[in-house]
Amino acid sequence: MLLFEFKAYGKPSQFAAIDEGIRVVQFIRNKCIRLWIDHPKTGKYDLSKYSAVLAKEFSFAEKLNAMSRQASADRAWAAISRFYDNCKKKVPGKKGYPKFQKSNRSIEYKTQSWKIADNRKSITFTDKLGIGKLKLKGTRDLNVYPKEDIKRVRLIKRADGYYVQFCIQADRRENIEPTHRTIGLDVGIESFYTDSQGSKADNPRFYRVGEAKLKQLQRKISRKVKGSKNRAKARALLGKAHLKISRQRKDHAVKLARCVITSNDVVAYENLRVRNLVRNHCLAKSINDAGWYQFRVWLEYFARVFGRVTIAVNPAYTSQQCSSCGTIVKKSLSTRTQVCQCGCKLDRDHNAAINILNSGLGTTGHVETSVFNAGNASGESTSILAGESRSG
């Protein structure tokens, strides 16, 4: 699937109708969760049928399209199935027991109750919510794809307005000339990453840069009376500031990942568990600010688009092992230089990047990896970690 997003423009009454639809979606999802809590043997199709029962029982739920109600029930089942999967896998800690949603921000339409204009510059919603016609503005060109390929339409509310997302069934593939280069990447906090050639990419630290402004906006909220319009305006300003930082972090990850993939044929990187790393309260903010996981996701996406190979390497001892002789030289995080008895003296991250590349190239079998747990955007099954076999 390809995801195209456009800014929606309309009247305040139309946006009020969208807000009402968002509340209906949240209501159906929470009622489905309640049904499952009361009757644990409830399945996916039972929840879908229950959404139709809710439409007959509540008049405001009937305003939402039938497929949108089913999509709301699917959201509830997604939370339930994830809980079951974590229990079967015996995930340590909390298993993610389904909770009631408090701030839903989107409506999903499938193939009904919407009609896009021939020039692709506006879309009309025809369900009983009364949203009507919305103008679309964006940089993507929808004219390339026929209407039949649009499988989902989402209305999303954000801090700076309302957006329309189109999920298009298409397989994106691009052909570029091979570079005959391989590279290993070691991500870090001081530098975003250091490659096996010794080059470094700066860590922009978007949250750290904007933290002072965020604190100022947060203080303004605390001074306002709860429930007042001034407090709502202050919350909107804080939401826009957070949205800007998240967009900056995503833009940086996308551009950097595309540059790395198009410049190399094989990319090896650490198979980090960011969820475990952020347990260190001294580094949690810096690790989340770096956005390593998002960078990895885009690395693997562009690898599929451009036909490149990505290898996830076990990060154990990559920083301690000497890249020249293989001796383990233990050192703390404050020690930034690798010094070995064999005479090898390298930057700590450069040494780790070389070890990551060597470990990746020494992998046998299928080496392409993916962070997606289930089917990915290209519709292919997820692959395995470096060093594992498909027969296993």
C-alpha cells in the first residue's frame, strides 16, 4: 500500500461533523472492548456483528457508514489480538491488556460513502454525518492511480487541522544502478550514526532544541483555568509544537535512510531493542529523541523499493570487540576510543561499525530483514534475522 496525505479545507460545520464521527468511532471501539471483557470468548466476527447492533440501538451510531463501523470494531480486535499474541509469546512485563480509548482522532472509510472528484482536488463524503465536500491540497499526484486502487480513505484530526489519507494498492519499485559498495552502521547519541568508512552523520536533537519552548507552552497551560477557551488555545499551541518536532524527526529519518540505501548495495546495522534501551532513565530522552527505530523502518522500506539488501546484526560485543584481531576490550560508555594490544586505535563507533559490517557479510542464507511483525506494506511475508535459517 502507498499512503498519500492531503490537507483538508472546509467550513467549521464540516469539521464539527468530523469530530462527531470521531467520537462515534471511539464509542463503537470501546463498546466492543467492553463486550469482550464481559464475554472473553468473543471473536472478530462477533465484534463486527455487534457494530451493526449498536447502530440499531443508538441513533448517532447509525450516522456512520456500515464499513466504518466495522473498521472501528476491527480496531478493537487489533488490540485484543495483540494482547493474545503477547501472552502466547510470553513477552516479559505487561502484555498490553486492551484499554478503553480516550482520544481517538481518525475515521476510516473503505469503499463506500466517499467520492473523489475527477480532478482529484476534492472529496465528498456521503454518509449521514453530513461532512460533505472537502477541498484537498498536497504535493502528491492522485491522477496517476485509478479510483479502483484506492482501498482506504481516512479522516485524521491533528493539532494543525484535518487531513485526508488515501491508501492506494500499488507496488512501488525503482531501478537504480548498483554502487558496488557495502556499509555498516552504528547508531549513537553523540552522532546519529557512524559508518564503517569512518563518516559520521550529525544528530539533530530536535526535541532538545525545542524543549525550552515546550516547557514555556506547558507553563502557559498550567496557568489557564481548566475547561476555559484560553486553556484549549494553549493546548493547541503545545500540540503544534510537538507535531513540528515529530515531523522534523520523520523528515530527517526519511532523507537519511534514502541517501544511505541509494549510495550502497548492502547495509548492515544493529538489531537494537529500543524498548529495552529506554529503561535507562539517564539516556531515555536522548534515545527517543534520536529516532533509531524510525530510521530502521525507512531503511528497510527503501531497501525493498530500490532492491537493496539490509542485514540486522546482533549488537552484542560490537563495541567491545577489536575489529582488527577480534580481542574483547571492555570499556565504559565514557571511553570513546578503541585501543587494542595489537596496535589498532580507532574511534569507538567506527570500530563498532566495522564489526557490524563484518558480522553482516559473514551471514549465510537469507539476510534481508524487516521490523514489521506481520504482513508488510509490499504484501510479502516478513523475513528473518541475520544468522537464522528459514527451515528453523
